[in-house]
Amino acid sequence: MAAQKPIRTLRALDRALRFARSKLSPDITAQRLLILIAVYFHEGLSQRELLNHLELTSITALSRNLADLSRLTTKKLPGPGLLELRVDPLNLRVKRLFLTKKGKRFMKQWLAFTSTATTG
């Protein structure tokens, strides 16, 4: 029976990612979803703080993922507009991360879905 718990956890993760893809885009990655979750719970983090918080190593990959979750993607195409980067008024070199209204709305839906999926 103990072996079933990891399988149930993986299935729950798979359902959560499929839900995100159905609401946002079929190509949303687990890493981008993780970024949204982290920003939801820790709004105002800098890019460097988010990098450390998620234990990632590439600021370039993080920047690319942030852009692809913003209003304009890295290819300057319209993006999902889920988060925005704001310049820190105390240090103009630092950008702080915040969810947009659309991003907050999605996260509330996603959290409701995942709590139902894991308890029901």
C-alpha cells in the first residue's frame, strides 16, 4: 500500500498540470506553473530571489519563462499576461514580480481544482 502513495501523488500532479494547460495553453510547462505558484505565494520577489527560492541555476532560463508568462513573450508576441515585472523604486536595476488580475484569477481556480483533486 505504501507504494501507492507516490503513484497517487504523480497522478495528482499530472491532473494539476493538465488543468493548467486546459485553462492557459497546451504548452505550459511544469516550471512555468511552479513560477506562477511561487509568485502567487510570494508576490514582490525579485528575479534573483525567485531563482534562489525555486533552487534554479539559470537566470537566463528564468527570464525567458517570466517573459513567456507576461504580456509579451520573448518573441514579442502576445503572451498570456499572467504576471508582470515592476521596477523596484529603491533599486532601478531590480525587477519585482507580481501576478496580474488574470494571473490571480487563474491561480485561485487552479488552487480550488487541486484541493478538490487531492481531497476528492
